[in-house]
Amino acid sequence: MVSLPDDAPHRQVDKIVLEAASDHVKTAIVCPPTVYGPTRGMGNPSSMQINEIARIFLMHGRAFQVNQGRNIWHEVHVQDLTDMYVSLTEAAATGSPKATWNKEGYYLAESVAFYWGDVCKAMGDYAFSKGLFQEPGVQSLDTRTTYGIWPHYNFFVGSTSRGEAIRAKCLLGWAPYRPSLQEMIPWIVDSEIKDLGLHPK
């Protein structure tokens, strides 16, 4: 995890953090998967990945997945994610011996795995129930077609990204409990409906 090639996503930022580590400076890297849900602070109110996907579906009037939609990612509610940052900060401030730092301070953040096809279908069904799509469910498209719709789509939806938050749960006692991604689909789609100025039935 700390020796990925330089062209890996986020690697350049990881290197800066790792190189700043010393006996006097404690560093930790938190690596979340698909982040969703409303934030608790000012600024960006929603996730880029899942909300952008909902927006694309609404703009095209149809939900779609890559091939059979069996690509697996993990998810984390943004408020559960910020709980982990708080736990790490408190561990650093109190000198807790449980947390590890620097090259050993790499923490994955996730609550459960999901299939992208299930999430895309749920968004399609919900938009259909609002009268915005002519058909429910999800359409299967190949990678060339989805790339033409949005170049990032195959990376965000057509790939698999797996990793369990074992260290965060065992060392920090981190226990995510907010609503699941599936439960938040109506909020996500409604947010994009409002932002796009659409008028559901």
C-alpha cells in the first residue's frame, strides 16, 4: 500500500505524506472507497463519484451499467469517514498506543461491499418512480459506449476496488453505522434532480 507505482491514483499525494513522517511528526493516510451522503460541514455538500453518476443518468434519461454490472466496490458514508479522522486525531493527541503511524499508518475506510449494477438499477428505478425515466431498471452497455458517454465512467463504475477496514476497526475501534448507499439513493438522486432544475411528477 505504501509502495505503489508513481502513476497510481493519489500516489503523488501519498508520497508527500509519507516523506513528511518522522519521529516528531505522526502521519496517517486514510483511503476511502465510494463516499456518499450529506456532509456535516461547509463547502462541498456531496460526493463527486456517486452524485456525478446520478447526474449523468438524469441527463441521459436512463440508468446504465458496464456489461453485467458485477463490478464490486466498497462504500462509506461521509459522516462515518469523518469519524475516523476524529479518532485518528484523538489518538495522536492522547498518545494512544493503539494507533500506528507513518509507513504503518495506512487506514482503509469502508462499511460494506456492493455491486455497481445493483446501485445503478436502484437509481434507475427511483428516477422512473419520479416520472423522469421512461423505463425502470438499468441498461447494460459495453466499455466503449460508456467511455463515450463519460471517460471516467469505466474507472468509477466498470472497475473493481476492494479492501476491508480491518486496521481501523481493530486499532481505533471505528464502527461505521450510518445508512447504507442503497438507503441513500433517493437522497442522492433528489439532490441531482434539484441541482439540474428538473421537475419530477
